[in-house]
Amino acid sequence: MAYLHEHYAESISRWDLAQYANISEDYLTYCFRQEFGTTPMQYLQRYRVNQAKLLLKNSEKSITEIALEVGFTDSGYFSRVFRRQTGISPEAFRRA
């Protein structure tokens, strides 16, 4: 968990997490599902969206800048993930 929170803005794969924890990828996913009810990558996306929400409220950075800052490499994908998790677009969230 600490690794994800420290490195969320970087490109992280399931393999990276498993290597850090010194376990297999499948066991990592199994443990995450048991403890948190989600996969490690879904947790990472949720964490990134939460960090983006803070930036949207507290900065004047563009949506693209925020997407890149929280670890997304594509602002369109960021917007889709953000909308899926929050029910509104990043732009609408900022205006609200």
C-alpha cells in the first residue's frame, strides 16, 4: 500500500507491485481482493482519481497537466476513468 501511495504518479504495473512485495502477481491480486475487494490496478486508479480531485479543487492546472501529474499518460483515458468513478467529468467536478 505504501509503495502505491509513494509511486502512484509513476508508471506502475502489477508486476512491479509483485516484485516489490516479493510475491507472484496472481497472489498479489488475490490478497488485494481479499483485503480491499478490488484489484491492485483498480485501487491505483481510484487513488489517482482522488489525488486528481484534490488538484482540480486546489490548483489552476489544466486537466491534461493534472492527468499527467497523477500518473495517467493520456488525458482522454484519465477523463473516462474519472467519469466512471465519480459520475461526472473532470471539468464538471472543477466547476461544482
